[in-house]
Amino acid sequence: MSNVPWQRADALPHMSRRRFVQGLAAGGAVAALGLWPKPGWALKSPGQPQVLAGTEFDLSIGEVAANFTGRVRTGIAVNGSIPAPLLRWREGTTVNLRVRNALPPGSIHGRQASIHWHGILLPANMDGVPGLSFDGIQPGEAYHYRFDVRQAGTYWYHGHSGFQEQAGLYGPLVIDPLEPEPFACDRDYVVLLSDWTDLDPADLFDRLKKRSDYDNLSKRTVGDFLRDVREDGLAATLRDRKAWGAMRMTPTDLSDVNGNTYTYLMNGTTSLGNWTGLFRSGEKVRLRFINGSAMTHFDVRIPGLKMTVVAADGQYVHPVTVDEFRIATAETFDVIVEPTGQDAFTIFAQDLGRTGHVSGTLAVREGLRAPVPAPDPRPILTMADMGHGGMEHSMHGMAGMDHGAAGMQQHPASETGNPLVDMQTMTPEPKLDDPGIGLRDNGRRVLRYADLKSTFADPDGREPGRTVELHLTGHMERFAWSFDGLRFADAAPLRLNYGERLRIVLVNDTMMSHPIHLHGMWSDLEDEAGRFMVRKHTVDMPPGSKRSYRVRADALGRWAYHCHLLYHMEAGMFREVQVVE
């Protein structure tokens, strides 16, 4: 018997017609008066659709009518599904994926298409990045992806052409291991988080270029000023406002696009659609969380349940039990939960800026809900968050400083006087033990990068032979993003020698978090002392952070290296990596 209140999904309070239609259309794609079934994506529970397993796959990329908000829009689907079907492979096999471009002439989402297999080790010509890996898939044509599966775990796949990923071209990918896993579960579900906009994604990008703060509706007010004066004193408050004003930035600008534009989805379903994973009391349930969003960091918790993290980015980690975790765009986390004592539990994912959320349910039967928590308070950035260590200077105010002084971060010459760089961090830190902005001291045990330890030692074992330092740079007002102040079009490729072991050091000179993804090779994250911690394919970089990881250049060819916030990548935070003999 449940010891918390729950209610049947069909016994909800009165809602507007728009919200009712949103709930009906929560499965996403609609055709005439019919609705596609909402994805279940259970791997060890019967009767769940949308799972394609084996070694032979025929995938068709096309347009479909999509309704997540009460308005019908045109989305990009795989085999008619948004999100795309779950693909289930097995380690040690060879997969053949015939991907056809069925986009109609004049599609608003462009004509060329592609699929990138995120985090998968494969030959460069199978990676799916037009202009680097191959020429893309032209209308009416197909591309045959064929490669050996050399890993196991939870991953995902998505488009790498224009803004098609934002329009629905993304799906989950699960690879079964050859060897027994170091944990057991009775049920196994994918929980794919994403963001949807009714805008044409190209129009949204244009809006960001013209007015990057369009979604920042929670700027500080006179009331906030008076409160800060009471708590911190007038002098400190004036210094704080002066520092932010000098940088022409606002401490509430945590994400470029948020819940004021986006509708957040869980397995292709809105909160009203109430995606539900079934359980029996006492069972161990594996939840494979995937952040398949274009621009959103999610903070995830299940009130009343502890979550034991057992894998990160598809790789096993020593189990760590938490109440909550932050998952950056493109990351994956596998957790084990043991629901008992209640009939229903809410899976709750709120965005980093607390402007919106999405929820689903773990329940003993369909039609139940548990209480949905209220969003946490709005976070406010500080100068320390941005790596200024209390120094209230803009980039231009630091021009006369000795950047080589003890404790001060040096910067590449390409940043100096650069109109595409509006800030430099002067005292960056790894911040591996920091749960993140908005998650500190919230009364819950929050996962930190420092908690993630791979179950295996450094797979390479060699010390890096050289170090490459790259700075994540940007200009908020101009919505310009780059590495070292150089946009992709202006930057030379980063050349790696085949077989070498190198260290990449990233310094975030912006006030945004950037999940950085290197295609084709693992990123072996280090601790503050340079010791191997955890193997990942995407490394999140909070504002004011400096983190390092080792890379073994064991994959010949041309590879993409970029921020996985889609519009940051499109605006220039992208580099080519060449691995050469």
C-alpha cells in the first residue's frame, strides 16, 4: 500500500484545452487523427514497442507531423518515430545500418541528412559528420554504415546535419556486453531526456544571434538589490552590480534557451503524457538516463528513492549512491533503484535555470502518479563561479595585468583584443568536487565528477607525451562561440600523431557550461593531481573551470571536436582533429 498520496492519470484537475491536447499528443508524432504509441523502451519488460535489435537495420530519415504543445509542427523522424527507435546491439558483432534520406524536396530542415553514433568507436568514414567523415546522405540516397561493435553500455545517436537533431533526429542506443555485468537488475528502462521547440530551429538560431538574452526573463530586480543590501551590505552589493555591468552580463543568464521556449520531454512524452515504467515492489530497476537535448542541462532526482550510479557514458564506474545528479547534454548515466513502500515514484528532471521541468513515473501499474516536486529556487551566478576568485574585473579591465603572475591563468594571444571574446577566467579550478550551480547545499546528496571512478585502471597506462591547452571562449551579446577565440572557419585543425598519448587541458573562459565531445576516441578524465579518474565521451565544463583528460590517438582520420550545445557548435565552438601517421 502506498504511504504517499497518488492519483490516477485520468483523474487530474481541470486543465485548458491547449494543455489537454498537449497531453493527448504527448507521444509526439501525429498522423491525421491517429497517434503514434509513446515509446516504452524497456529492455527486460514485455510488451514494449520501438526496440530494434540485431545486426541488420534499415532506417529512414523523413518528415512527420509532430505535436508536443497543442500545435502541429514538422519534425524529423526515423522510421516515423520521434524520438528515433531504440537500437540494441551486441558487443563483438558487426552491425549493418542502411540509412536512407527520405526528406522531401523543399524541407525546412534542409536536404542533406546524416546520423552520428555518439560515443561509438568506429572508422572515421562511419562516424557520420558531413564534411569530415563523409559527404552526407543526399535526398533519395542511402548510406551503408558498417562497423564492428567494440564496446558495451548506454549511448545514443543523432543527426549531424544543420539543426535536424533539434527537430527530432535523435534516439537511444544500448549495447549488450559480452561479459556479465558487475550488477544485476530485474527491469531495464531507457529514460531519454530532450527539449522541443515549435520554432523552426534555424529561426531560433537567428533569434539567438540577434538577441541572445531573449529567454532570460528572470533578471535581477530592485527587490533583489534591496535584499542583497540587507544580507551583504551596500558596498558589497554595489561592487557586485558594477562588476556585472562592466561585463555587460547578467548572473541569471544560465542557459541560452530554456523553458520559456522549450517543452521538455521524457522518452518523447511531455509531463502530462506521464511516461511510466512498471515495477514490482522490491525489484531492482535499471534506468539508463540519456540527455539527448540540444541545449539543456537537466538535474534529475526521484523523490523517495536513492539512485546508485553504476555507469557513466556507457562505462562501468564504482557504484555511488546519490539523491540527485546533473546530466549535461550528450552524457549518459545508468542508475539502479529499488522501489518499495509506495505504488508510484516521480522521475523529475528540471533544467539548470529552473525555468521548466519534465516528469514521468515508476509505478506498479499504468495510470498512477506520485506528487511532482516544485522546481528549486533560481540559481544566481557569482564572480567566483566564473573563475574570478572574487576579482571584479572584465576581460578588458585585466588587459594591464601580469597574466603570468602566480595563481593567474595565462591565455592564448588569439584572445587578446578579440571582439569575439567578452571574458577571461583568471583563477579557474577543476571543480570536480563541486555539485554545480544551483545544487550546492540543497539538502540532497548530489553526484559530483569527483565521485566517478572507473572500475578499471587507465587502459593506456602511459604518461602523456605532450599537453594541449584549449580555451572555451565566447561573446554573449554577439552569440559567438569558439576555441581560443577562433571560430571553426578560422582555426587550423588540431593534429595528433597516430598512437600517441596526450593530455588535453580545457579552460572555460565563459559564463556558460559547455559539454565537450571528442569524436572517435575516449576522454580519460584526470583528478587535480593528474591521476586517471573516469573514462567519458563527453566532459562537461562549468563556468570558470579547468579540467584535463588523456586521449590515446588510436583512430586515424578526421574527427569532430565540439561543444555539444547545438547552437554553440553551429556558432563556432567546433574544431577538426586530424589523427595522422
